Amino acid sequence: MKKGNLGPVFYISVIVITLFVAWGFVSPENLATSSSNALSFITTSFGWFYLLATFIFLVFAVYLAFGPFGKIKLGDDDEDPEYSYFTWFAMLFSAGMGIGLVFWGVAEPIYHYTAPPMNVPGETPEAARIALRYSFFHWGLHPWAIYTIVALALAYAQFRKGESGLISSTFKPILGDRVHGPIGKGIDTFATIATAFGVATSLGLGTLQINGGLNYVLGIPNTIVVQMIIILVVTILYMLSATTGLNKGIRYLSNLNLGLAIGLLLFVIIFGPTSFILDVLTTTIGDYLGAIIPMSFRMTPFTQGTWVGAWTIFYWAWWIAWAPFVGTFIARVSRGRTIKEFVLGVLLVPTIFGAIWFSAFGGSAIFFDLFEQRGISEAVNSDITTALFITLEQFPLSAILGTLATLLIITFFVTSADSATFVLGMLTSKGVLNPATSTKLIWGLLQSSIAAVLLWSGGLNGLQTASIVAALPFAVIVVMMIFALSKALNQEVREQKRKERRRIKKLEELLKESEGK
């Protein structure tokens, strides 16, 4: 199979995406209105489904780690992992939600602190406690469980069963050869479109935050012209990275990302309100674990509140929309891990890191606002893109910290875009593990073009909402993926038991022969 062998998935996806972007450019208000109406209908009518499905994903992920399948390798039985633990964690974290943590690490806790759920008064100690608990919840085990299921199904199909790297290949246990027909092509096309929409939206939002950081640090104005220049520069950076391949560009950038993030995190913990941060981490972990079941199923049918739909259900849909991209990338870098090692690594390590991050950055922001009246809430509410920088201003060496934070955002941005070109190249090149550079460059240009056109026309919010709407059918696909993966794993366990019985029987026969002699 040729690396650049593009099939109908590529052409159909490009046509659909182009038409959608044209809609956003010609009539951004109409796109935003239509998408918003669809999102409102889905969150109101199917919010219960998102909550149930996401909890099922988490339970199934835990079962995979501690059930009868934990020792199965994602590859040959004697195969070693392709990457070290540090590099593996760095790549899955950078692709998964690194830039999101940087953006929301201060902003989300402050949002919940000023407008908490459950009729709790804002800007109070109780509001602060709930704000951090829900931040842990929205960025913790549940989203990573979604990624775990998709990534594990893909890694098992590719490295254990020798299938392609396509989303459709995970359905072979229940669809058989039909995965190579229209049904499989439909699944892969849908995954490609969802990935392109989600990534393009994130590139647009990332551009806005980089502009916000440059404005705060260097005084560069927040204008559409500056944002177009940012997109151009970042596009050149990630296209250069994409041409170097997985083992150079993405690998080195991911390690740099994680190193910068850890360095910034340690500085905030050491030079910030250290005892408060550690107290927040400890008590919020307890709150989170103690309330994880009620939060997982919390809806407001009797009060008809909108908070759960605007935050929890929106987040679950957003993570599901990102699952084809993140799942495909995590699968690609996880060859050689056992299922137990894979699940615990993907599920726990980013969750723990995220908890520490929110405790440090969100906790510090709340500390400055609650006890020292530094006006963090007002500043964040007026311009969310500067939330992190306003908080860092309260620390020594704030100018250096702001510069490092901007660099961190840029490197996360480049890594996410680079990873996305890799994944889109795989999805539209019949699942080859190393897609052609030309295919990756095509997708890189398309992603940036989508983000640029929608920022220019003001249609970015419409695309973001549309990608969330697309998560509903993909949630059904992930549920079906559980059945397909369960069937494949159970078949393998039964086959292993049959082999073990044959081996024992043969040993017994050899033993009898030796005793007879």
C-alpha cells in the first residue's frame, strides 16, 4: 500500500469541510444560530445519554485494567514499548488536552467560583470548594476514559490483530468484512470530519489566546490582522515539525511541552501560596472522589437549571468530539504496552497532573481573590484569554513567567496541530501508520485555512458548536466500540485458555510416556 494512497474518505471529507467553511464565511450568523439551536436541542433531549455513556466508558476502562484482559499486550507477546514512559506521557498529554489546561487552569475555577452550581452563593469559601471540585471532575477520569476506550480499541486492532489504523477497523469483530464497505467508509469519514472540525476550532481558540498573551506581555494589539499573522507563523512551525515525522518533531516538542509545563507548575507551587495549594489538592481530591458518582449522574429536571448542560454535558460532548483524533494518536504511540499498563497510564497520569495543575493555578487565583482581593475574578470575566497572565502577574518574575506561558501555549499549539495532521493523514490514507508528508501538509493547510477563514468571518463559535453536535452520533459509535472490543478480547482469552489446556495435556502425555519408559 502506498503511503499517499488517498481514498474516498479523503475526498468526501474535504468536500464536506469546504462546504461547511464556505457556510461559515458567507453567513457566520446563520451558521452560529443553526448550530446553537441544534446544540440546545441535543443537550436538552440527550443530556442523560451523554452522562450515562461517559460513566459507562469509565467503568469499562477500569474493568479492562483489572479484569481478565490486563496482561494482553498491544503488540506481540515479546514486544517492548516503542517509547519511554516520559515520552509516552508527554505525547499523549500534549495531544490530549495540554493547551486546554493552560487556557482553563485559571479560567474555569474562577468561572465556577463567581457563578457556582447548586444555588451556592458566588465568591464564598463554599463556592471555591465546588469550583475546584468540578474543575477536577471536568478534566479528570471521565474525559480520559473516553480517550482510553477509543485508543485501546484502535491499538488492539492495529498492533495485536494486524488491522489498519482506521476507526472502522475496531468494528471488525461485529461487522466482519463489511468494515471495508460503505459502513466502514462512513464511520471513517465521520471521524475525519469531526477531527478536522474540532482541531480547527481549537487552533482558532489557541490563536486568540496567543494574541491575548502577546497583548498582555508585549502590548501587541488584539486584532484580526495580528491573529492572521499568528496563524501563518504557527502553520509554518507545525508544517516544519510535520515533515520530520513522529519520532522527531512531535516527540521532541512533546518533551519540551511537558518540561515547560512542569517547570511553570513547580514555580507556581514553590513561590505561590504553597500550603494553600497543597491543602486544596488534598481536600479537593477527597471531595472529587467522594462525589464522583453523584456528579456523574447530576441533572436538574425539577429546577430546569442550565448549568449542567452548559458545563458538564458540553464538556462530555467536546471530549467525545475529540476522541477520534486523540484516540488515534494515543493508539499510535502505545505499541508494546499491556492493556493494564495502557489503561492506568492513560487514565491516571493525566488526571493526577491535571488535579495538581488546577490546584496550583486555579487555587492560587482563588487565594488571591478570596483572601487578598486582587481582583482576579473581575479581570478574568472581562477578558478570559488573559486569565493565566493576570494570575502570573501576582508572582515574582511575572514578566518572565508570562513569556514562558506564551511559549508553552505556542508549543502546545504546534504539537496539537502537528499531531492532528498525522492523525488526519492516517484516517484518509487507509490507516497507514506513517502517512505521506504530502498528505499531512494538505491537512495542515486545510486546518489553518479553516481556522483563519472562521476567525476572519466570526464563524468560529458556529464551528465549535457544530463539532459538539457531531459528538452525539460518535458517542453511539464509541458505545458500539465497547461491544466490538469486548467480543474480540473474550475470543482471545478463550483461545489462550484452549492453548493452555492443550499445552497442559501435551505435558501430561509426555510425563506419562517418560514414566512408562
